[in-house]
Amino acid sequence: MKKIIFLLSVFTTLPFFSQVNESTNHFKTIREAMGDLNKDGLQDKVLLSMNTKDVTQPLKLQIFFLGQDRKFKSAFSSTEVFDPQYPDGKYGGNQISDIHIENNNLIIYKEIGDVKHEETFRFNKGKFELIAVSKIYWDGKETTVDTKIDLLTGTITEITQILGSKKAKKNRKKITVNTLPTLDNIKSYKHEFN
């Protein structure tokens, strides 16, 4: 009789545990990139996932380093790097971001409204530091503005050009960068670099 009661209690609680796990893990991988981020000669992995059950459809960025034992270990995970696709349950206008690894750097490509936006991060001293930002803005008429921000040299280069014209206006200025933004705190620099 005790065995029957024990088995009944196990079977009645089993659905509860499966529902808890099910409700917290609805992130589906939508982008994946492979490459060496920490310069150890091993192919690391970056995943971009979307929570398809949440009405705002938040995006999660995960970075895994491949160890010598050939197992991936989590190096970074956050849902704070990207704005959700449907803030307040309505489409926010942003395209789904893209990710890739180039020259040991993580590159995140975003389309935010009318701006094509690329951020380059390097892995340094245990953090992913923002080292460059590139933005291209089209005014919807005839002018494009191409902005490149190099945080390592502290320069901003802005090229304004009228479509179809070979002439361009180039403006370059210096900025002071005391500390590089990181993936951990990139939201606090959103207005500065978007």
C-alpha cells in the first residue's frame, strides 16, 4: 500500500514539474555563429534565441567557449542586449538581429528603424568590450549618412552623401573613451551609440 501511495504521489507531481520547465524554456535558436572568440584556437559558439511564447518575443544572446575537453562552457548569457521584437505586444520596427564572428571578434548586426547598425566586440580580460560601431542612415529621400565610431582610437568619422553623387562631406572628430562599454552594460550606452 505504501508503494502505491508513493507511486501516486510521484505521478501526480510529475506534470507540475514538467509544466514549470516548459514555461521557463521557450527560447528557440534563430541564429548561430561559430568561430574563435578567446584566441585559444578552438571554435566557440554564439546563439541568438527568441522566446516564442512571450508576447514581446524577447531575444537572448548566449556565448559558449569550447574547452580542451571538447565541451562548451557558458561565457555569457543575457536577454538585455537586444530590444524585444514586440515591445508592449506590438511590433517595434526592429529587424531580427544577425551575429557572426570575424577576426576573433563578435559582430552584431541590427536594423533599428531606418538605421543599419553594426557593433564589434572583442573578448578581453573576461569581458566582451565594444570596440567599434558602424551606422548607415538613409533619410528616406536622397541623403545617406555613414558613421563609424572607433572606440579604441577615440574617433568618429561621418560621411554624408547625396544618392547618385560622387561627392561626399566627411567630418571627423575625437571623443574621449574612459572605459569601453561591454555586453553586460551595453543598454546604458544605447543612446550614445544608436
